[in-house]
Amino acid sequence: MMNKVKSLYIHIPFCNNICDYCDFTKLQYFRNFAVSYLDTLEKELKGYQIEELKTIYVGGGTPTALEDDLFEKLLEIIKPYSNGVQEYTFEANPESLTSQKVSLLKQYGVNRVSLGVQTTNQKILNELNRKHDFTQVKEAIKCLNDAGIENYNVDLILGLPHTSEKILRQDLENILALNPKHISCYGLTIHPHTALFNRGFQEPEGDVLRQYYDIVNEVLASNGFIHYEVSNWTKPGYQSEHNLTYWRNEQYFGCGLGASGYIGNIRYKNTINLDRYLKGEYVQEKEVVTSDDQRTYQIMLNLRTIEGLDVLFAKGKEKEIASMIDSGLLIKKDGRLVPTYEGMMVLDQILLKLI
Ligand code: SF4
């Protein structure tokens, strides 16, 4: 059977510092854990038949939290799979993306970096317990440009504590001056048991968040960005090919603590327990994807982007579709249903009608 899995996600769970809103799979960085982790990750990768990938995405946690020798070891572990890869991304935090790490990334063929910035406002960064300032963001971007890695994404969070329309506009102005090719903006989620939750902070109200999205969309559109996914904007030609794998409902390998993958008709999730992971008990949950599930995933994921959904997946829903086209939530283009900006902002309502 031909191997159709063209994308690989690798999770590096270590962070030098834990942010007050974080609900990702992450652990405080300790060198001895990181050494064992990389050995185990290498074995896990070898257990899959990974060939001719199109994209690799190394996320976290904070991959750049690894010390330089371990960072290089990670790149060496991935090297057998990175030959010919079209898009090879590393996530990074500004304070740990040093010029040494950038030159290692360049040397091993990494051609895209996603930088966790969240906001450029120092007071809010302190509230979040983020350990970088905007000067470090500028320095990290300079290192990337000097090394010729010009494809970088900046992550922002909307609706942070103490934020305002003015702060958001300032964030966008600061970020645009760095010439990113891609910007991701996610609304703040306050998860139980996080420090922000314990301090009584709340998520922004829906209409406030919508107002922030409208500002982001207006400012980025007027600066040449395309809104191509609910929370993602790109300069032409720089959309995230790796993330499009997910949104197209295509298969991918997922390796590392807490990583998810989709191979054949199985969606799986790795354990978030480090002891188990280090013992080689990687996969914790498996879901067999039936043809009904496949259709549901196709609708949920395809409608997140302007590539849209093949109308064949929405058979029998012609009346609902016509009404959503009338109300400006969807358009029909080349046999596909494409969400408008308005549609993306109320995606849940569209999905309810189609699933
Ligand atoms: S750097 Fe990212 S993964 Fe690590 S604690 Fe902060 S938000 Fe979580």
C-alpha cells in the first residue's frame, strides 16, 4: 500500500518557564529528562514508516528551551525524515531563539519559524508570566532575517487581561514592523487550574472578542494579508502547509508526549504521562474513524479555511446551504462551499446546520 501520510508533527514538551494561561502538554525543563526524552522520541519515530514527507512541524512546549547540544541532537534525530521536505517549521519563544539556534535551524534545513509573542505590551506579558520583552522579539526576528529564514509566523492572543482596542492596535503596528509572512490570532481561553483562572480572570465576552477580530482583520487586510483560516492570516503564498494538512482532513504522523496523529482510519493521541512515554507506551487513545465520522471531520475542518468544502459532503442540506448563502455566511465557488469572513466568525452555527 502506498504511504499517503505526508506530514509529521513532533512535540517537545519542555519550557524554561510556565506561562499563567497555559493548558498545553508541557513540563519544566530539566536536562536529564530532556536527554531521555530525545532518546525515546528517536525510537518512537523509527517505529513508523515515515517516507517522503511534505511538511514537518516541531511544536511544544518550547523546542528552543533545549540547550544547544540537545537542540542539535533533536535536529539530528529528525534529519533522516527532512530530506526534500517543502515546509519545515520550528516553534520558538523569543528569549530562547538565539543566533546559535537560528544557525542550527538553517544548517538543518528548517525554513519556517513560528514565534510565540502573544502581545508586545510589557504589563500584560508580566501578568501572563511570559519571560520575554519586545526587544527580544526584535532581536530574534533580526537573527532569522540575518540567517535568511524570512518565513516566520507571529502568534498573538486576543482578549488578554488588561488589554484594550488601543493595546491591540499597538500590538499590530509593532508586529507589522517586523514584516512577518503569517500571523495567528487566537482568543484567550481560561482553563481551570491555570494561574489566570485561580486569580479570577475571565475570558473576553463574545462580542468583545468579535470586535478584536474585526480590528485584526481590517488592519491586516489593509497590509496585504489574506484571512485564510478562522484564526490565521497570511501574505500571499505563505499559508501554513502543515496546518492545511489538518484542515484538509489529511493524514499525519504525531510523535512525542501528548501528540495526536491520524493514520489510515485511526486517529490517535499519545500519553501525556512522561513515565509511560519514556517506557515506550506512546499511544494512549485510538479512535477508529468510520465513514460517518470522516464526513463530520471533513465538514468541520474544511469549513475553517477559504479552500472550503466539496458540496458532495453536504448532500441533503441544500435548503440550509441556500439560506446560509443568502445570509452571507457561505459562497459557492467551483463546486465548493467557502465560508465568508462573517461565516468564519460564526462557524459553530454553520456546522450545527450541516452536521
Ligand atoms: S511557553 Fe507555551 S507551552 Fe510553555 S508554558 Fe508558555 S504557553 Fe505553555
